[in-house]
Amino acid sequence: MKNKQAITLLFIANIISGFAQGISMLAIPWYFADILKLPRVYALGYAILTFLSLFWSLYSGTLIDKYSRKKMFLYSNLCCALLIGTIACFGIINEGTPWILALLVFGITMFHYNIHYPNLYAFGQEISDPKDYGKLNSYIEIQGQSTSIFAGGFAALLLTGTSGNNLNILGLEIPMPFEIEKWQIHEIFLMDSITYALAFIIILFIKYKPLENKIVDVGSVFDRLSQGINFLKSNYLLFIFGLCSYMIFTFLIVEMFILVPNYVSNYLLEGGNVFASSEVYYSIGAVISGISIRKLFDKKNPVFGVIVMMIATILSCFILIFTKNVFAFYFVSFIIGISNAGTRILRITYLFSHIPNHIIGRVGSVFNCMSVIIRTVLISIFTMKFFSQGDTIKWGYLIGIILLTIALIPLIRNYKKLVNLKATS
């Protein structure tokens, strides 16, 4: 694989910032659901932020295609370090963080995700050979989810502390040599901002050689975005595959930040350790998927693998509706980790092979835009009072089942056409 040093430094930066980032994104939903007892306020805020991210997603894809992808990493990390660091300092000075600022950190991180990950994959495509696309995407998944394992474990420690010198994680009681107090939310934010700053410094040292000359379009934002839409209009099969395969991520991102905190708190009647532990099991499944998914479906087209992963997710959601067992919840988190990560690897590898690099950001923006619209609708549904009463949150998974089943049908109907679609690289 070429540009190994650049890829290595990028992964190191991702590990450092992703660790604290993962803790913050676990801590904030739990902070609203269990500490503040304001799950509906959080859900409404998340819906608004998701809707606003629609416009940012459209714009960010054009930036990725127009400017240096290294500079995009630098700018996004620096902005996050300054903004989140300022909020953390406010919390420290005032000995508390208002819910609106906690929600703002969540929004900042969401906006960072919307440019960071498309930029990451576009950068990977830019500096690697087509034969290495699958390998690189697997490495990205393994690195990201391995970081999430440690972030989830550390989040369990920071969110709940230890009780009687014992840490409860993954359903196990782990003895500790000393008592650890749970952290305040602003302390977690401070750690988050510091890691963004460290990632910025590491990315400064990245040097690479693009494997193809990047075609820079200097037209207006609207013109550049229109090119992504027009590309998909003339390649409708890619539109069908990209949109339908994206639905598993679309639902699971809502599941992770809206359903799971309330499912654990109101349905399972468990604490923050169970919530954080579910993320660890999810990440373990994702790492296993990153290691094995390409080999598992090596003799099959990625489309087949995506269909299998979506079916596995649908069946997993059924389990969560009809059981209150914590270990069943952990098992489903593990399976969903495998299916979501596996789908992402197969999906991106397929799209890399069929979409030119100079337009990948704009095409990705179109898919992300449609995903944001659907997520906004889902989150708005989950803000209804019905889902905050008793154990009714479990029916959120039925909505997920319906969404994924609808997305699965076009993939199955167009399976042969998608398999035989000619690659561009």
C-alpha cells in the first residue's frame, strides 16, 4: 500500500481525537436521559441539529472536492478544539454546564463528523490504488471501532465511577485498586478539546503523493453540487445502491443517540455502565467485521453482503422488542456492530469502484443529505410523548424494522443489475 506514512499519521490522529470524541458522544445523551431527566429536550435538540446539518452536509461535500483534504482535516480539528475548549472552560469556571452548551458540543461534534468522515474516505481514495480500496476501508473501520472500544470502557468509568472499588462493565464486576469518582461533563469536554488540538499537530506532519491529479472545480457551490446530483441521475443504479445501503447507518445513528439511552434507562431500568458497555460490544462486533468482512464475502459481490447485513439488523431489532434481558441487549449490540460496520465497508468499497474521486465528495453529500432528512423525520417521531412513557421506547425499533425492510426491497429487485454494473476504476 502506497503513502503508508501519511495513512499511519492520519490513523494516529484519528485514534487520539476519536477516543475523547467517543466519550463525549456517549456522555451527552446519558447526561440528558439520566442526569437531567430531559430526554425529550435532547431529542428535540437533536432533531433541530440534524436538520441544520442538512445544509452543512450539502456544502461540506463541495469543500472536500475543491480544497486540499489535509487542510480540511486541519481546519475542522482546530475549530473543534477552540469551540469545545471554550465551553469546557465556561463549565469549569461556573462549576456546571447548562444543557444548552452540552447540546452545542453535541452539535459541533455532529458537524465535525459530517465533514471528517467523507473527507477521510475521499482522502483514502485519493492516495491509494483501486486494488487497496477494500483493505483501506477495513483498516479505517478497525481503527475507528478499536478506539470506540476503549472510549466506551472509559466512558463507563467516567459516567458512573466505581462503587466499592468495583467497576461494572460488560456485565462484569472488575475490582479496582482504588475508588474513582465520576467526572463532570465539562471535564470530559476539556479532555475532548485537548485531543482535537493534538490531532491538529499530528496532521501538520502528514506528507503524501496523490496517485492521480485531482480535478478541481472552481464553479459555484450550487454548480458543484448539481454535478453530484446529475451524476446520480445518469447512474440511477448507483443512486439506488447508495441510498438503500445507507439506510442501515441512517437508522442506527438515531438508534445510538436517541433509542439506546432511553431503552437502557426506561425499558431495561439500568445505569450508565450498561449504556456504555453496549457501545463496547458494538465496537467489538465492528472490529471483527473490519477484520473479516472482506474475506467472508470475497467470492460474493458487495451487494450480497449488504443485503445479508441488513437482514441481520432487522432480526436483531425484533429481539430488542421482545426481551428485557441485558445480555440479550449486549448480544444485539454486538451483531449490530458487525452489520453496520460490514455494510459501511462493502458500501464504500463498491462506490469507490464506480464513482470518480474528483466527484466523490459531492455524490456523498447527496446521499448524506437524504439520510439527514430521514433522520430528522425519525428523531421528530421519537420526540413524541408516547416514546417517553414507560417502556414504549421499544416500539422505536419496530419503526427501524419497517424502514430497513423498505430499503431492502430495491436492493433485492436490482441485485443482478448492481452486480453486473461496470466499475470506473
